[in-house]
Amino acid sequence: MALVSGPRQVGKTTTCRSLSDEYLNWDNADDRRLLLRGPASIAQALQLDVLRAKSPVATLDELHKYTKWKNLLKGFFDSYGDRVRLIITGSSRIEIFRRGGDSLMGRYFLYRMHPWSVGESLRTELPKKEAHASDEVRSSDWDALWEHGGFPEPFLRRDTRFTRRWRSLRYEQLSREDLREVARVADLGTLETLIQILAERSAQQLIYSNLAREIQVSVDTVKRWIDLLARLHYGFLVRPWFRNVAKSLRKEPKWFLRDWSGVLDDGARAETLVACHLLKAVEGWTDLGFGDFELRYLRDKQKREVDFLVVKDREPWFLVEVKMSDRTLSPWLGYFQGQTKAQHAFQVVTNLSYQHADCFRVHHPVVVSAKTFLSQLL
């Protein structure tokens, strides 16, 4: 089976339905009654006893809303898995439910969907390797990504008023539906205050003790709530890189919103845009089997810092420092490249013209256009 997770409104249902021969949705009352009858009824509805040239593809949508969805899937897959290819998708909550007692282990591959990216604007076929040279993204697509973000509806409509209303609706769905359905939070009002604070602090290091004082809860509560918001795909954390994993977990992470279009400061928006592209790349490369990738950042006791480090199979691969227009190469790129032995070090500049050149052929610190760099990722 393929288990597809990702942020709300990222296009999971539309994409999976386009790949499917059959579609059943838990939110549809008729489909729900059929699903509740068990594996044999599902098999009959999917016509699995009919001889076909190849196994049909079936999507089961929002199935995780059923409390016993894992047992239903396990029973169906064990009985009929050789006759059908299954896609299981739903809202962002599916990954939370997947983590609790994973009885489906060994029966599925997880695929994580992300908003539209520069690379996806240029090509939709699966890559044969991690990063490679590409063409220039159209100016209209780049401007749309910058202003409206990468979620399909605002990106494709490209209407400022619609984007603002869409962003507001997405926030309401998170605070009024997702949190109430998933979280057992006694004080949702205070949690909503934390959400508003985090909306203003994308690309910043989180000091949990300061946040706890601001909203007057314990540090452990702040950590738990931020972890919940990350699992709901409101934003994500990037942790510092150390070879000592325990030491990395003790240090304060950086926070990034999933929707960079709502970030008001241009510098923070640029860093968030690059962070989202890098997260999509490392999770996509991992899901495609190219290796085990992680997104981290670097900072030492002398406060020398580089925005991002991509780690491949536990070894530093490339460094990224994000700037709006500064072409003066950061000295910390060379310093940390020497410390980590990373193969590449990029200063990614947003307001720099595209160059048709392969970034990953250069092994010394280099200033590169954001359009050039991001086009070579997923």
C-alpha cells in the first residue's frame, strides 16, 4: 500500500483520484456503510474477482476517521493485497494516527506530499538522482510562488484577495477542526495564541522558556503543543546538527511555517521558502529510496551560523545560507564546510538572475541564484 500524508489542502485527494480506478471516501455515507461491512464487501465493490489485464488502483480516502481503520486495512490487505494496489490518504492527521501502535508495519510505503515548488513547476516526472541541472523557472511562476505560496489553489488562481481568504480559512480549519479532533487540549484559547505568535516567527530560533512565559504555560506544554502543530503540518522544526544525537535534541530548534506566503518580512520569507523547498527535497529523496536525508542547521558557541545543512546517510552533504540580495560570501560557509567536510556550500541569493549551471559540480563555497539552486531540487 501507499500511505499518502501531507498538509491540509495540498492536493492529496485530487492527485490520488487521478491515479485511481476506484475511489471510496469515508465521508460519503454510502461508502462508509460499505467500508463498515468489512474486507469482503470492499473487495466486491472494487470487483476484485473480475479478471483484468493489471491490478486496479483503489484509493481509500479519510479512512483514518474510523477508529479501527488499521485493523480493517490489515485484514483487507492480507486477504486481497495481491489483487489490488491501494492508496490510503486523508488529512494531515493521518500521520499522527499512523504513529500510534503501527500494526500496518511492513505493509505500506509512506509518501509525503508538499506544496508546489520551483522544481515541480519545471517537471513532474520522477528524478533518477537527487539533484540535477534544470531549466529556468518562468517569471510568472516564480512571482506566484513568492506572493501566493505553493499550495495549489492560491498558486494557480494568483489572486491576492483569494489568497488572503484561503489563508484565513486554512487557519480556521486548523484551529477549529484539526486541533479539536486530534488534541486533548484543555486550553485551546492559549494554544491559538501560540499559533499566532509562531505565525510571526518563521525562520527564527525557538526559545521554549521565553514562549512559555509569553503565554503563561509550562515549558513542557509549549514543547508538546509545538510538536503537535508540526505533526499537523502547520509548520516544521529544523534542529541543529551534531554527531551526538542527544546533544542535538537538547538545543533549541528553528521554526518555519509551511505557507511562506504569510510571512511579512522579506528576509524571513526568503529563508522560509528555501526551507520548505529543502524539506520537500529531503523527504522526497528519502521516500524515493535515494538514501536517508535530514534537514538541519549549524550554530556554535561563538554564534557562527549557517541556515541549513542537508545530511545524507548521517554525513553532511551540502550547506545553504540564504540572503535576499547580499552577494558577499559568508565566511561561515567556508568555516563550516571545513568543519563538517560537506561536499558543497551555497549562498543562495533571492534577488539574483538565473544561471544555467549545475550547482552540485562546484565543491567550494559559491554564491548562487535562488532560481538556479531551487530548480535543481524536487
